[in-house]
Amino acid sequence: MFVRTAGERDLETIRALLAETWHATYDAIYGVEGVTAISEHWHSVTWLKQLLRQPRSEFIVADTGAELAGVAHAVMKEDELVEVTELDVRPSMQGRGVGGLLLAELEDSFPECRLMRLEVEEKNQRARDFYRANGFVEFGRRPATQWVDAMIVSMEKRLG
Ligand SMILES: CC(C)(COP(=O)(O)OP(=O)(O)OC[C@H]1O[C@@H](n2cnc3c(N)ncnc32)[C@H](O)[C@@H]1OP(=O)(O)O)[C@@H](O)C(=O)NCCC(=O)NCCS
């Protein structure tokens, strides 16, 4: 398993990986149609291409050599603040250290940053536990704007 920068030729595979992982994770929370609607926009190759070109960002994949196991994206928001916008491991590859590998690589990619932040769906207990085990603490929560009954938890970790 190795972690490398994502390229344009990965985008179709990443699109499929994100759709698969989001359905496995969020269908029970948002419903199949809700997740499909999210995926059609936020996981489209057109949108992923924009992420790839975003200044002050890192877009990385975990590659087994045979397939992509996971994907992650983070962007510098302010001088010392970096925000993780995606971290997804294919369901069949979860629980083997891939998420930890991707997160560590993101942390190392922004040596000038002192703080890493992210948002996670309140009902996504597995992800919240994963982030807590990796040094993140919860510091706030807000209702998700477009989803009834959904809450988003904010988490952060001091770097360096
Ligand atoms: C949350 C998520 C990113 C975590 O990634 P992951 O690859 O499953 O996480 P890891 O394998 O690195 O760590 C999880 C567990 O595996 C264990 N682990 C770590 N390295 C391991 C290894 N080499 N072999 C076996 N297990 C290992 C960890 O100790 C941890 O166990 P614990 O939770 O009992 O402490 C992943 O589950 C995921 O993509 N979920 C769906 C999408 C999602 O929720 N994304 C986050 C949205 S904000």
C-alpha cells in the first residue's frame, strides 16, 4: 500500500469509490436517494477536477498497486488552519490502517499549519471514534443546512 497524489486519470475510480463508500456509510442516515443526490454533484468528475486544481490543497489516494483503497483531500483555509474535506476508505478496505495512513499524510503535507479541522455527521459514530483515536476533539455542532434531523459535529486537532 502506498499513498500518492491523485491525478486526472484517477478521477473516475475516485468517483466510484466515493459513491460506494457514501452509500455504505450514509444510506441509513440520509436515505439512498439523498446519498445519490449528494454523490451526483459532490463526487462528480467535474467537481473532483476542481478539487485537484484547488490552490493550497492536497488530494491523495491510497493505492494497493491493483486498486485504490481510499482517498483524502484537505485545503489550507487560513495561515495556520487546514481543513479535511474528504476522507473515505472503500468499505472492503476499512479497519486495516488505510484511513490512519491517509490522515497522517495530510497532517505531514501542511507543516506550516498548527490546527487541523473537519466536520463529521453526528450519527457516523465509526468516523467520530476514528478521529478521536487519532487525536481530534469535538468543539462544536450545527444543524446540516439541507438535511432535516441531521447534525454536523466539528472536530479539531493541534498539529506539530
Ligand atoms: C472513518 C474511516 C475514514 C476510517 O478509516 P479506516 O481505514 O477504516 O481506519 P483505520 O483502519 O486506519 O483505523 C480504524 C481501526 O483499524 C485499526 N487498525 C489500524 N491499523 C491497522 C492495521 N494495520 N491492521 C488492522 N487494523 C488496524 C485501528 O486501530 C482502528 O481500530 P479501532 O477503531 O478499534 O481503534 C473509514 O472507516 C471510512 O472511510 N468510513 C466511511 C466514510 C467516512 O465516514 N468518512 C469520514 C467522513 S468525515
